[in-house]
Amino acid sequence: MDLPLLRYALEFSDVSLRIEISFIVLSLCLIAFWFFQKLFPNFLFGEDSEFAGYIYNAMGIVYSLVFAFVTVLVWQNYNGVSDAIAKEASTLNNMYRLFSAFPPELEKKGQEAIKVYTKTVIEDEWPLLSKDQFSVKAYQELLKIDSLVIHIQPQNAGQSNAHLQMLRLASEATELRRSRVYNARFALASPAWLGLLSSSLIFLLFSCLFKMRSAKTHLTLILFLGLTIVGVIYFLVLFIHPFLGPMALDPGPLMNLLKLSWTY
């Protein structure tokens, strides 16, 4: 499920993104504070502030637990994709090296096919991942490698062992690519984001309903609460999509294969 506003926000730099989120949240804080304190003072808790404080504390605990759970979920998804990319590069490198166990003609053909596939992933597929898409051309290149590996005819025991290893690695490469492509999306769907943002808004609005002697102190506390929520939302937004935003994953492990590992 696409989130166009969130996708637009992730086009900004990390500093601009932090400022943008801070402006939105703090503006809501100020508007809510002015709305209840000036226009509707009858809605303030007043003498019931002590009992309302108990509910407010309970809301804070529930809110923190939910955000902690979601944050761990998003962080694990991001790390999982990062690990899959590194493993995919390692698997391709092992396949590239293992082709040396076969005759020179087959070795050259196999290694060239892996190079072409890797270049296609970097140049064609990687830009598409930020749009939740994949490259058909890259998939076709991978199918060529699979076909080449399947039709290898070993000539001796050493090549037979290498062929078995190659079949296993080809299967792993396919699964790792599928994992990378499948996770090229937002870690949270629209209903989950709606629930988190609405909970944050309710938490902020509730903090504006208390009646304090010093409006300055009350406003300062609300602003600090808002900044805390900004920090949590900022963290979630940074890692919500593994291939989009300031923390987007790059094809560095695959590029290192072409520039370093397969050059020497």
C-alpha cells in the first residue's frame, strides 16, 4: 500500500525532514493549546486534574509500549533487508569464484553472466526499488544464470561437487533477490500509520486539557512532549522504507564486487 505524503516527505534531506516533522507537530501543539486554553476553557480539567493525571500516565505507558513495538518492527525490517543485500552479494561472489572449477569456456561464460546480472541490478533495478518495483531485465538475467547452472554437465568428481554447490548457491541467490524485492515497500501499512498518528495527536491534545497556574510552564512542557514525539516519528520515518529517504540502502556490496572482488 502506497503512502504518497510519506513518500514525498522522504525526498527531503535528513535535516529538512527533521525540521518538517518538528514544524508540523509543534504547530499542532500550539494550535491545540490556544484552542482549549483560550476558546474552550470549560473543557479543562481544573479541580479534576489529579484524577486526569492518572489517566494521562496510563496513556503514556500504553503509547510508549505501542511505539516501542512498532520501532523494533521497523528497525528489524530495515536490518533484515540490509543483511539480505550483503548475503546476496556474498552468494554471487561465491558463484563467480566457483565457476573456475569448470572448463575455461564455461568459466568465462558463467562469470560474464553474473557480471551482467550484477550491473543490471545496480543500474536498472535499484532505482526502481524506491518505487516498490523491480526490473524485469534483471530477473531475465538471473534466469539465464539459473539455466546455465542447471545445464552444466560435470566431467569429474570435482566438477560434480562444484555443480552441487553451484545449484545451492543459485537457489540462495534467487531467494535473497526475492527477499530484497519483496521488502522494497513501506514497513507499515496505511492503517498502522493512521493509528500511530492519531494516538500521538490524542496524547498531545490530552496534555492541553490540564489547567495550570503558569501558562508558560504548561506550554513549555507541551513543547517538550511534542519534541519527544518528533524524535520517535523521525526515527520511524527514516527507516520505514529500506530504499527511500536519507537512510536508503545503496548497492554498495554489489558495486564492490565489480570494482574490487572481480577485478583481481
